[in-house]
Amino acid sequence: MKFPIYLDYCSTTPVDHKVVEEMNRYFTIEGIFGNPGASHYYGIQAKNEIKKAKDKIASILKIRSEEIIFTSGATESNNLAIKGIVNSKKKFGNHILTSSIEHKSILESCNFLKQNGFLVTTINPNKKGIIAIQNIKNSINEKTILISIMHVNNETGTIQNIKKIGEICRKKNIIFHVDAAQSFGKVPINLSKIPVDLLSLSGHKIYGPKGIGILFIRNKIKKKISSQIHGGNQQYGIRSGTLPVHLIIGMSKAMEISNNILSKEKKRISFLKLFFLKEIKKITRISINGSVKDTIPNIINISFHKMNVEYLLSSVQELAISQHSSCFSKNSSYVLQSMGVRKKLIDNSIRISFGKFTSKKDVVFLLKKIQTICNCIK
């Protein structure tokens, strides 16, 4: 067992050893290091490697390779999706629909557009963290041009029904964007069957390197996306900048591994989650924040009724746990607030996220530490 025990896989993941091995071939003079935009041997070599990586990713997502745009991560992908599509749709309307539990990169992009003449409707979830389909239908009007709803919430693990939302968007001719940073590798994603127009992914959430992400743009709207980074016109002019071959290779390898072990890992981590919840209820009174049914097993968000979470987080140096999203450093979780959780319970909540290196021994150690603190309180 390695200390401190890492239980914050939602925040970031360690890079898989196989991913590192694959990436190591793309750094030095002995490897494939060229600029893929160059016309000489080294550039062509790098360009061919990117093509192979794109073909691999396209096969996994069931899309076309030309529908893949590489970015620096999901935050950039979200910004490019939201800001990049609205100008071409402006003549049809200026209304954007999203939820109050989205990642800050979505909410802040919408706030930016609001300051520039767009109207934004933010839908609250129910107490389980689910965005009701009927609420989405009721919020759509004749000027709605874009809906952005995340697939899996980064604080509660709740899964949204993106297939149904996508079907509504298709019928209404509304662009549909999905932030799938937390869902890939945990929930099957087949974009040939899900009516999504734009989808964001992140490398460092799936045991790949930091600094790389993807924005899937369906071919039919690719020409409608306006660039947010201008320069050498790479990637169809949508996202300029020299392509980082080593990061792209790392992302494609991480996606391949995550996709291959999805079912096996889901079963293993589901066991750990059930074991943890069963045992902790014997120790102290808790509330589970989020849906028990429509959720991924990797994320557990709980509120303690008697134990002080700040004490747990500050006193137990052997554990690496977050209280809420690392992307938002203020004390109170806006996600739990939107779900109607009482402030006292929000302040006493923690987010535990399991990953591929989490063992039952790790979970037992966590439970023992919580037990020790509860005994001290008594």
C-alpha cells in the first residue's frame, strides 16, 4: 500500500505505465519528434503517427477521424464548443440552455456569452442531481440554438440521459454539446448511436497525460465552428498550434486501454463502492449526495451528520481526498447547493473517487480512519 492513499481520481489520474512507454518514443532524436506540419521526412513521420492515433480514437468513439480536434484539455474543448458555435447560429437565435451543475468552464463560457448579448437559461437538477427531461423541454424556445449538458457530474457521479436530450435537440434543430470528461472509460460512448454534435474529452482523467484533450465535432457542423485560437491554420483552421505528437499518442493509448478494461473495472469498482457504503453505515450516519441508481461507481459523495469533515481532511495525512471539485477552490459546493442539500451537510461532505489503482485494502484503511475519528468524537 502506498501512502498517502490516493482517492481523488476525479481530480486527475496518474499516467498509466503503458501510456508512458508508448509516449517515450516521441521525444528524442532517436524517436519520432518532428513537427507534423513539416514536409520533410521527420514531419511526414510525425503526421503519419497522428493519423494512426486519430484512426484509433475514431474507431473507439465510432466516428470519423476528421471529426476529431485536439485541444489542451476539456476546459479548452468546452470553451471552443460553446463560444465557437454560437456566432454561426446567431441569425437563428441567441438562447443557450445549460444546467447549474456543469463544470466551471461551461458556466463561465456561458457567462461570457451572456455579457455579449446571448440569453442563458440554467436548469437546476432534482435532489438526486438529475436534470429532468421535461424541464429541458419546457425551457426550450424558438430562439434556442445550443444546449450543453454534461454526461457525468464530477462531484456526484450522476449520469444524465444524453441520448434522450440529444433526440430532443435533433427534432428541434438545436446544437447539442456534451462534456464527457468524467464519463469516458466508465460509461460506454458510441457516437454513431447518440445524437451529439459536440463532445469534450480530457486525457488526464483517463490515465493519460495532462495538456491534451479532444473536441469531437460532427462533420455537418464543422464549418460552423469559429476558431478561438488563431495562428498557422492547423486542424482545418479550427484550432491553430503545432500538434503535440507525444501527447496525442498518449491520449490515444489511454483511450484504448480505458475502453478495453471498461466492463472489468466497472465491476471491480462497483464492488468497492458497495463495500464502502455498507461498512460506513455501520460506523456513522451519512447521506449519499446524488443518484444511487443513475451513477458511476467511481464517485462517492457523502455528507456526515456527526463527524467534522475538516477534521478528517486535515488530520489524516495518509489520505488524499477532496471536499469537492478541484476546479473550483471556494469552500462550498455549488453542485450540492443546486441539488438543494442543506448547508450544514454541504460543509460536512466529501468526494471520494476510486480508480484503477484503488484496492480493497485502501478502502478498509479509509474506513478505519473514519472509525477512529468517530470514536474520538464519542
